[in-house]
Amino acid sequence: MKTKRVLALFTASMMTAALLAGCGGSSGTSQTTAPAAQSAEATEKAAEENIQSGNEKTETTVMEEAAESVTVAVDDDSFTIGPWGGASAVRDWTENILWAHLAYRPFIGAMLDDGVQLVAAKSVTKTDDATYDIEIWDNITDSQGNPIKAEDVVYSYNKLAELGYVTDIGTYYAGSEATGDYTLQIKLKNTMDGAIEKVLTSCSIASRTWYEGASENDINLSPATTGAYTVTDMQTGSSVTMEARGDYWKKEDRADAELQNVNKIILRCIAEASSRSIALENKEVDMAEVSASDVGRFEGNDAFNVTKYNNAMSQYLIFNTSENSPCADVNVRKAIAYAFDAAMVLQGSGSSAGTISHDVAPNLGPDYVQEWDNQDYFGMNLEKSAEYLKAAGYEPGQLEIHLMVSSQAPQGPYQALQAMLEQAGIKLVIDAYDRALRQTYDSDPTMWDMSELSQSVSDFTTSFWNILFSEDNYEYGTQGFTKDDKLQELLKAANAERSEENMNAFHDYVIENCYMVGLYTETRSIVTTEGLTDICLEKLNPVLNAMTFTEQYVPVAK
């Protein structure tokens, strides 16, 4: 079975598809990083010659046919499989293989080095900085046989913009219109670097006819998918089974998200980390993320492969700066920020494997200023904390802060934070809500004083900042209800020119005002059974449909 990936070459006038080999493989314990994109020089030369361009990767010996199945343990029960939904850990595993997008972003920084792969889009032509003409393939169908035309793509984008689930659509997408059966035009409302790539890769495409005639059960349990897989069984809160479509419309030059290296993908929710490890040992699952404390059980064992990598998701704390919270006072915010050690918060999860933050964003984007990692960034200093607490008018024991967290997440880190704040004379109340309720409360300034969230970097540090701070995304200023004209001015300057001066100015201003505090980026460990040698780790999570299965692989599900 051959694996392929398609590279989209973005030039000033035209984006064309190019062929790459699929994810390679290696057995045993390994440290995995995002694959490197082709060099800017090679890309520029290919663009000038107007030829297809790509990087070949050495293929491992793989099974002649697709593997029969793979059963994956996940720690989240948020199986939202409809075309449009809020971000969740499991949705990231499923969205791109169930739903066709105009393009696919395979790895962090793909937008910088012409690494975005075309899927439903056959070509993308730039008319001006804010206008792009798109041609889609003329044979796209969903899993129920409904044809997909340009009007369905326009409908999908407008529906997603209306629902507001994806920040990149709200930030960059101005609108679109069908110009023919298989052609459309997309308008941008923000033309910063990477804007068109974000728009092309952020929207699932569905049939308007199907969606408007579907019931809630149809959408949530058995949707008419446009991607390479479809849902054949859905057990709400427990498991979802996806099977490769035999009628998938694209037969050649597929993007990574379109590969079908395995016939059936089964996701099982096993919330407890220790239970996932036991499930691997008992041959109940083929693959699972395990805790740092458990990974030693699998290292050096020939029956398993271990992949360790830095998670693209970074944890951070938001302060509610509205008049509804005591955190409106910068002295309160700094009293809290100097009352804890981020490394000890990380250890509360049972692991010390991770990178401590020195900005609210992690050190992953090419515009991140490396010097930040050599500078002081808050940290536990009880004397400073006491000074700020006094400046805010509180005696030890008087200040009570409500921290909003997800009830599905491990509570250890929050309990560690709670214990440290108690030493500083600050009472921390942990309010844990399920995902739906928490998303409702995110925009309610009366429900929390602090919130712990995570976010991923897809390209630039400024993109990460935009999600948190840009007034274009929030009627109430920022994620923390902050109305600050200078903050917005500095953010716009950094977006316009990612110079070290502009990056430092925004970074320093956020620290000075203590609007948000970065915590850490965890090191994750994924364990697979013998024969599953490469999990095709390209960005946030493995690409389940593009993994490498060798002849030694024997699935647990027959």
C-alpha cells in the first residue's frame, strides 16, 4: 500500500498541487518532531518555473493492503462528528478525515513554507490581496451520494461563520460567492500573512441539501461525510467507529487527510491515564496516550513502540479584567502570578515532562523571540505576591478567586495551584464544568475570575496572540474581557511587521499588565502495539488514517 501526500504550492498568482510521499516510519522508542517543509529557495525556484514541486520521503516496508482496523484510546468523550462544532481534543482527531476541506495543513509552520495541501480545491488563484478564485473538483460527493458544488462550499463557509465555532473564520473570512458550478470567490477581511491558508484549511464542507434536511440525530450520529471516512457506529460519550469510504471521490494525489491506510478506526473514551495503560497491556486497544509516570512500562518492550513529542497545545491562565472580578485590579493579578510556580503546576499532573512558558504563547512559532526564554517570567515569589496583595487592599485570607476549568481535564494541576495560592493567603475555588457549560460561561464575566485554557500554534506566535487578544474575535475585547486600546495597537503592529522590536513591545506590555500568564507545554507519550511503527505525527495529534502499519501488526479488533 503506497502512501502519498500532496503539497500545495502558494505563489503570487496560483496554487498548484505537488506530490509527496506519505508519513515514513521507524520502530522502537523515538522522539518525533514536525516534518520539515521544503526550503523557501526551492519553493521560489519551482514557482518561477511553474512546475510541480515536492520533497520525497523514504517509505518503509508496509502492508500491501490497508490494515483492517486500529483501536485508539482517547481521554475525552466529546465525539462531535457533525461538519461544524466547537474545538475539542477528539474533534481534532476526526474532523479532517471525516470532512473534506478546501485544503489541509499537515504541520506547524506549513503556511510559511508552502506546505498546505489541496483537498477539495483543485486550484487557488490570487486576484488581489483580499480576493481569491477557487476551482473545486467536479466529482466530489458525500457518503450518501449527494454531489458537492461551489454553492455547497459557500453555504458551508457562511454557516460556519454564523455559528462562530472557528476563530480563524471569524478573523479572516469576509464572505464568498459561487461564480459557477465548480468555481467560487473568497474575500478576506484581514490580509495578514497566512490569512488565506487559514481560511482554506478551517472549514468542513457539507452538502446544503443534506444538512438542511437532516435531523439532529442525523448530524450527530450518522452524518453524510465528504471526507475519506464515514461514521458507521456512534456510542455517545463512549466510542465512535469510522470506516474508509469505498466510494471516496479522489483516487489519486491525495493529501494526508485523504489517505486510507486502515479500513476501520475505532476511538474509545478511556478517561483515566492508568486505565489506558492497562488497556494497552491487556490488548484492548492498539494505541493510546499514556502518562509520563506510566511510559516506562512500555519503553524497552519489543511489543510496543513509544513516541515522545512536545504537544502543540500550550496551557495558560486568563484573568477576568472586567469590573465583575477582583482581577480587574492589576495588583490582584500580579499577587496571583507571583504566588505559584508553573513547574509545580505541571507536576500536579503527575509529570515533570514539559517546557515552562516565558510568554503566554509557547516557543514554537518562527517569530518567537528566543531571548524571552532567558528572562524572568513571574515565578513563585511570596514576598512580591504579598506586596501586590497589600497594594490591592487585601489582608492574607481575604481574597477569594474562582478558577474555571474543564471537568474532563485532570484536576491535579489545579489542586497544586490551589495549594500554592493558599500559602500566599489567597483562597482559590476550583469550579469544574463540562465542556458545553464551560463554553457558555467563557463569555460570561460574572462566572469566573480566572480560567485555564490551552491553545495550539499553527504558524506564527502572533496568530496565537490574535486568538487570545484580538478585538476582532470578541465583542468584549479579549478572552479576558480586556478593553485596552494600546494592547490592540501593539498587537496590530506585531501582525503588520513581526520585528523583534514589535514582538518585544507586545510581549512586555502583556507582562506589565499581567493580562494572561503562560504556564507550560507538555511532553506527550503515545504508545502503539508492535507493527504500528509510525503514527504520522504532523501537528497536534497523530493522523490516524495515514499511519504506517507493517506486516507484524495484528489489530485487537477483528
